[in-house]
Amino acid sequence: MTMHDNKEKWEQVKHEMHAKWGRLENNQFKTVTGQREELIEMLREEYSLSKEVAAEEVETFLNSWRNRTFN
């Protein structure tokens, strides 16, 4: 996999995250590049979620995305 492939995949996942968590701004996704904990914290703040619920949402999203992308 090349850096270009990784960039394309990241652009796709950012788009899907924005569709799921529309309250987050596109510029916020730039700060979470590969940083799961930062995304969890943003969801906690924006949606008033507990850390556990936010972490579960992120994990569910990522597992779904991986299953669709890599299978």
C-alpha cells in the first residue's frame, strides 16, 4: 500500500465520519488523523457522551468501515 492509497483511504474515512458525526467540523478531522483518543474526546465534548460510549461508537464505526473496505 502506498502513501497515496493511505491518503485516499483516510479521505474516505473522514468523509464517512463526518456523515456519521455531523456536528464535528471537517477541520476537526484533520487533528484526529490516526488518533483514536482525540476522536473519542471530540465526541465526548460535542455529543455529551461518556468516554465508554464514545469509545464504543468509534470502535463500532471503525470495525464496520474495515469490514466493508477490506473484505
